[in-house]
Amino acid sequence: MIPGGSSWNCPSEASCLDVGEIQAGVERTREHEAEKAAEIESWLVDLIRSVTVLPMTADTFRIWARLMHRKPPRVSGDAMIAATATENRMTMATRNLRDFEQFSVPLLNPFDLR
């Protein structure tokens, strides 16, 4: 996530949900490619040490509940990430714009800036 505006630098914040989703991917990968999983997990540890991991607070969950109103349960995780960005007044940097457009959070695809 990018504080304030939308000019792209290396991110300095990440949602705790981002960390959980990446770790879940590590666990899936570990079942078939233990060495690759170890590489990704090492990268994740470095990421956690180099950015601020934003928690889900009571206020974040209230925003999440508003974003989830009349939405299917399958978008719950994305709504949590969007709620974190909303609470912290951040632009979300994601390649997956389509899934987040429904939450009216500022979005930036960093791959479009090449």
C-alpha cells in the first residue's frame, strides 16, 4: 500500500492479510517444492522486517463490515485488505484491480508504470 497518494515507490506498508496470504502460498508450495517454499518464506521474512505490517484494528473491522454489506463471503479477504487501505488513507498497489474496484479504494497497478 502507498501512503497518501499514488506515486509509486517500493511499498513501505503491507496489510497483515497480505502476510497471511503469502504464508498460505508458502504452505501450499511446501507440499510439492520444499526448496522453493523456503526461498519464498525467506523473502517474506525479509519483507516483514523491512515494512510496517498494518494490523486489523476494531476500526478496520468496522470499515470491513461496511465494505462487505451485501457482498458474497468469498470477497472477505479482499475487503479486509481494502479496509486496511481505507483506514490508513492509502492507495492499494495491486495487479488485481478487478477484484478491488468494487470497494472504491484508490488503486494503482505498479506493472502499468513500466
